Amino acid sequence: MTDLETQKRGYNDLINLCLGDSKKKDVLNFIDTLQDFNGDENFYTTLNYVKRLFRQ
């Protein structure tokens, strides 16, 4: 797995490409405060935690 800062940059790139302005600010703030969930017993990876945001 890559480090968290690299993951955050990738998520930011996708958000800027895929989300409209009305949601972008909230999601970018979520990504900026994102913690590392790799190895977490509930989420297993940080990506799974990010995906949960989009299911809500």
C-alpha cells in the first residue's frame, strides 16, 4: 500500500474530476482530515473508509 499522503492526493484528484461544486468542499474537507485505516479491524483499508462516505 502507498502512504496516506499519496492516497489523499489520489482521492483529491478523483474528487476534483468527478464531483460537482455543491459536494466538493465537504468531501475535500473529509479527505484532508482522513486518518490511516490500513490494517484497521473494521475497515481493513483507508479506501473502505472513504467508500463508506459515498454510501451515506
